[in-house]
Amino acid sequence: MAKKIEPLLTVNDLDLMPDDGNRYEIIEGELFVSRAPSLTHQRIAGNLFADIKIYLRQNPIGEVFTTPGVIFTDFNGVIPDIVYLSNETRDKIASGEKVMGAPEIVIEILSPGLENIKRDRDIKRQLYGKYKVKEYWIIDSENKTVEIYILKDHILELNTLLTDKDLITTPILPGFSCNISDIFKI
């Protein structure tokens, strides 16, 4: 007996999903559903967002967003925790209600559960590399670490592993620094 082939979903199908507090994402035509982030997750995101926002007020080189819809193709639409867009990139890919292309930096905070962790560490990292995100930060609240992946030939490779005693910096945000320990203050 032939195996049933499931139809691919598109980002247009996301508009049909219920407004139930879950996050719905489409990656390579497959639907991924995750629960709304915990308060700890949101506090960490808020801390990092605030630090980047303060930096950008003093250095107006771009804009930072929390949980924007990021659409790469009809079959790839995700909701990262934080993204950074330079002014030039923002003007090209974020003139509407969603980001329609690759941000310079994408930041994901790991949610509990093997499926969530695999999605952020593997599936999304491959997706972001494929569409040329320059830097991908994975924040691990359980281990209090930040992994920084850098784009090399369409692959996001681990460049730096930071612990709570380190500072986070990036050439994409010249002069920006943030204590890792401050990100995890709740």
C-alpha cells in the first residue's frame, strides 16, 4: 500500500490557525506548534531586548523586534524571539507587517522539551543559514549560556559559547556589549 503524502502547508495557512496562545510556524511546509513562552523566557527576552534597544537609541543603526513574523518563502514562516535589522535591511524587507527576508541577527531562547530544543538548535539553525541570517544566538536559560553562530557558506557554525561571566558583543552592533549574567536576571 502506498504511503499517504501529506500536503505542504504555506505561510497563508498560518492565518487559518486558531488564536489560542500557541505559536504556529511553517518550516519547509511542515507545521510546528509550540506553547506560549513561560514568564522566565519572556523576562530573558525582555532583558536582552532592552539592552539592545538602549544601544540602538544611542546608535540609531537599526531596529530590534520581539516575536515578529519572519517570512522567508511561501513554505517558511517563523516567529523568532528577537530579531535585529539594520536600517538598510529594514527598509528592504520590513516595510509591511512582517519581516520578508533574513534579519542580520536572530535570537531564540530555548524552551523546555527535546522537540523545542531540537527545533531551535537544528531545524531553525539550518533554516536561518539557508536564508543567510548573519548571526544566530541561542540562549539556554537552564545552563545560563549564549551560543553565537556565524554564517559561513550558508551554514551557521558555532563561533562562541558564552557563560554568565562573559560579555556578549558582535561586529554587527559595533560598540554593543551586555553582561550575560544581566540577561538571566529575573
